[in-house]
Amino acid sequence: MDAPNEKLQELQQLPQFPAVATKVLRVLSHDDANVSEISDFIRADSALAAGLLRTANSALYAFPSPITSIQNALMMLGFDEVRRFILTFSTQNFFQTSMRLDLLRGMWRHSLACAWISEELSTACSLSQGRGDPAYTAGLLHDIGRLGLFVLHPREYAAMISGPADGKSLPEREREALGIDHCEAGGWLARRWDLPESVHSVAVGHHGLPVGGTFDLLDLVRVAVLMTDSLGFDVAPPTHSYTLQEIRGFLPHTAQYRFDPDPATMRARIADKLDAFD
């Protein structure tokens, strides 16, 4: 795929999305996937195998007995949880060389918090096309363009974030500083990495507000992004701040009754999960 302009061309400097992640996720999407086959794939990547065992034995799950093998981890966690772990671990590892920088780490924590919130919202909304894994995946990868732009231009991006917003949105400030915004960059990367169409749509459109009528996966992630920011899990204040109650108003009416968390409790719970994953 050829980049249509010079700024998109720069994104080709980023490596391909981890092959082991796409391979395992493809196998796990089939109904006939088995523990032995998935275990072999994971054990072939020592970093992934070690990460899975470390996470399975963390306070995040608090199993009563130690998890000592990949097969045991698969059976205890289940395929859905392992799929989410592989996607999260591989994406984090992809940007690991720069993750020691506080700003990129903050962006990553925002993406991970958004994934968890998207998953919770999908349950409340009962979206057939966004329930569970698709919502988690879309929430986690919605900001791949921002992560990519920072890896390519760390100094310029850090200066742009720390500078005055002057009432401008983040994409507007990015276009002024870099000639491209993270929504355009994210859409291009999603195509280049052959990610699901839903990820492409969310990467491009997550900065809009939910529209009336049909409430789909893109609208769900838009609400999750607003909620993630309102709880303080971002690296720069949003152009417009919403309260959690205002954001709930964007959800379908039935979902508003199902999803009414206490902001402080929700913030503390997500912060604990983020710290456990670090």
C-alpha cells in the first residue's frame, strides 16, 4: 500500500504489527481452536509466554494456586481473556522501546483504560457487534495513530502536548505541529497492518460525539474516550470536559440504567488494574 502523501509515508518507518499476535488471534477466532495448538504458538514467543504466566499469577486474577504452565494459564483464564491479554501485551511490546518515556506511557495507560471501559459499556449496551472482545480491541487500538506519531516525532509531539491549547482540539494542534493528525495516521496504520475494519473506523472517528439513532461500536468507543478522559486517564486536558453523568447521557436509555458507577470508585478500580499490568 502506497502512502498518499509525505506525512503518511513516514508511518512506513514503523515496523509491522507483531506477527505472533495476529496469528494467535486468528486461530482463537475459530470455534475449533484447542488449548494445545494455542499453547504451542504462545510458547514459541518467550516474551509472550513469560508475560502470560506473570499476568496469570498477578493480583489482577488472584488465583488460589500458582499457574505454572501455559496450558494451565489457558484453561484457568479462558480463550477470551487470553485473546485480550495477547492483544494488549503485543501492542505494549510493539511500543516498548519508547515506553520508558512518561508521555508515551501515559498514552498507553489511556488506551488500556479505554479498552476496559469500552468492554464494560458493551455489556451495559448489549451490543451484538461490540460486545466483549470487539469493544475491548477497538478501545485498546483507537489511539494507535497517536502512539505512532509520538514514536516517530517524540520531541515535537511532547512540545505540542505541553504547549497551550488555545481552544483547539488535539487533532487541530497535531496538524499544525506535524502536518497530520493521529486520526488520519491511525486509519492508515490500521489498513497497513490489516486490522479489522471496526478498528479502522474507530481509529479515524473516535474524536466525534455519538450521533442520534443507531448506537454502534464507534459511538461506544467515543463515549469510552470521553469517560476515560473525565476520569483523569489522559496526558492532556480535553478541549471540553464532561462529567460522568453528562457522558452517560450519550448512552442509549436502557444502558444508562445499567451503567451508573461512582466516579471515584471507578477511577480507583481502573488505576489498580493499570498498576497491576505495569
